[in-house]
Amino acid sequence: MSVIYLMIPLAIVLAAAALWGFIWSVKKGQLDDLDTPPKRMLFDDED
């Protein structure tokens, strides 16, 4: 029973860190263009 007193706060901290990371990436523009990067490898490089 005492392990639950450790696991619940740890789970809350990890969830808060994941939420903060997601919000940070959205504000920095990491998720703006999800279509172009996979297609970029199909274009030939110009020498």
C-alpha cells in the first residue's frame, strides 16, 4: 500500500512533463508541417 503513495505523484509528474513537452513543441512550430518532410526524400538533389 505504501508504494501507491510514491507511484501516484510520480505518474502525475510524468504526465505533466509530457503535457509541457507537447505544448512546448506546438508553440515552437514543430508540428506545423507534417506532410512535406516525408515527401522531401522523394525529390532528387541538384548537384
